[in-house]
Amino acid sequence: MAGLVLLVLVALGIVLTGLPAAVVLIGVASAGAAFGVLTGVVPFALLSALPGRLVNLFENDLLQALPLYVLMGLLLDRLPVAEALYKTCLSVLPRGPAGQLVSGMGLGALLGPMNGSVGASVLGLSKVVAPRLAAHGVPEPTRAALVAVASTLGVVIPPSLVLILLGDAMMRAHTEASRLNASITRIVNTQDVFHGALLPGALLVALCALVTLITCRSGRASDTPAPAKHERIEAGIVLAVVLVLLGGVALGRLYAVEAAATGAVALFIYGLATRTLTRTVLEAVLRDTLALTGALFALLVAATFFTLVQRAYGTDRWLAGLFTGFDAPPGAVLAVALAAIAA
């Protein structure tokens, strides 16, 4: 039960203190570890496994895609590409707040997978989408809600980094399970996770856009000027390139690291060719890339520490025993687990 108390403390700390999630996780995990060692519940030798877990975490080659995705997203924003995409999308949608919000959501869903996690997406989209909505008079609560929705969409849309890491973890876990159970002949891999997330992700994006169009019909119409012909061409080319790269990763035709690097290099060349990538812009992009990447790495380190403390308290075994003790079909058990996570 101590592990559940730690989970509640994390939730309260994030909501009530306003501190970054990484700080709250590390603080709660440190307090839980200290309490466990002092009371003799948690052996100190188990906590000494943390350095090894962190080394294994950062040895994952897929993490190389993280700064490249962030760099690609920031280049899309700092170059006139994001503005062209926003204006082009807005020009084909109904005038009014709904069109502004759907355009912002579409831009957020496009950039979200490049940020790696909900936290990183919120940081990134707050700088990319929110200012454009604010310029058109969208209220702050509505902007915050849209950034939150778009950040969540970015995580579930393949090939987000979260799905890449999830697929890698599931493949390793399934491989270990196959050694204990000879009846398992096929190993779940990252592509299975991508394929499983494609349809739900697309449906979620469509439903969010539909709800926005229905509920936000009234209000001030957008005064954004129509995009010029060259802006439409730029938006179409960039959209096609991004969709090909991300789609290639999702369908298993491209590797995540290579696709992200290709997109970043293509945008870099575009910026140099159009003379929009000045030294000032480049410095800002690199600075923000380091900040966002550092924030996500800090979150990964904090989550690794927190899960180690949870395992030290036996929370994983307690939950496994709880769910395996249900006399119900696997689908019902899965529904209960998802409902608990959602709550």
C-alpha cells in the first residue's frame, strides 16, 4: 500500500505545487526511498541498482531520435513554415473560432509526435500553437485546453517517441515471457504497436476536430489574411515531406532516428536557401532544443527512479496479484485497468 500512497503524493504534488513532474517524481521517490530504508522495508542494496538502470535507459539507440524530433519541430515553428501551415489550414475551414481551433489542433497534432511526451509537447506547443491562437483573440482557457488535447494526440499518433519506447519495452518483455512459455511463437514488436495505434489515433483526431467544429460555431471570425500562393506551395511540400517521413516510420519503412535527421536537415537546407534561418533564429532553435530535450531526459530519469522505488515496495507484484485474481475475461480485466489509469 505504500506504493499507492506514493502515487497519490505524486498526483497531489503535480496539481497543488505547480512544480515540474520530474521534480515531483524525484522528490516523492527520494522521500519514499529514505522512509523505506530507515524502516527496513526497502533494502539499500536494491536502490543501488539505480545507476545500472539509468545506464541501460540511455543506451537505448532510439533516444537519439528525441533531440532530432525536437529540432525538427522547432525548425518548423521558427521558420515561416508553421505560419504557412496554419494559414493554409485556416483558409479551407469555416470562418470563426472553430476554424482557428481546428487549425491549431491540426498543427499541434503534426508537431506533437516530435516532442516525445505530453510534458514536452505542452512546452513546445505552448510556444508554437498558443501564440497564434492568442493573436486571434482565443481566450486563454480555450488555448490551454487545446494545447492539452493536441499534446495528448501527439503522444498517441505514431511514430511518437513514447510509442517507440513502449514498443521496445513490450518486445523485451514479450521476449522474456517467450523463454518461460514455449507456446509463444511470435514476439510483439514496435511495428505492432504502431499499427495498433494508427486507427485509434486517427479516430481520436477526427473526433476532436468534429467536436470543436460543432461546439465552437459562434464567435469572432478570423481576420487572418489568405495565404499567398508561395505559402500554399510551401505548406503543401512541407506537409507531404513530414507525412512521408512520419508515415514511413509508422509503417516500418524508415527508422525513427534516420527519418528525424532527414526532416531536420531538409528544414535546415530550406532555411538557408530562403535566408530565413539567420544566426539569431538558429541560436534560439538550438537553445530551445537543449531545453526541451533536457526536460524530457529529466522526466525519464525521474520516472526510472520512481518505478524502482515502487518495485522496492512490491507495488508491481501487488498489482499483478490483484489483476490476476480477477475471475473475469481478459477483456474485462483490461477495461478495469484502463479505467483505473484514466481515473
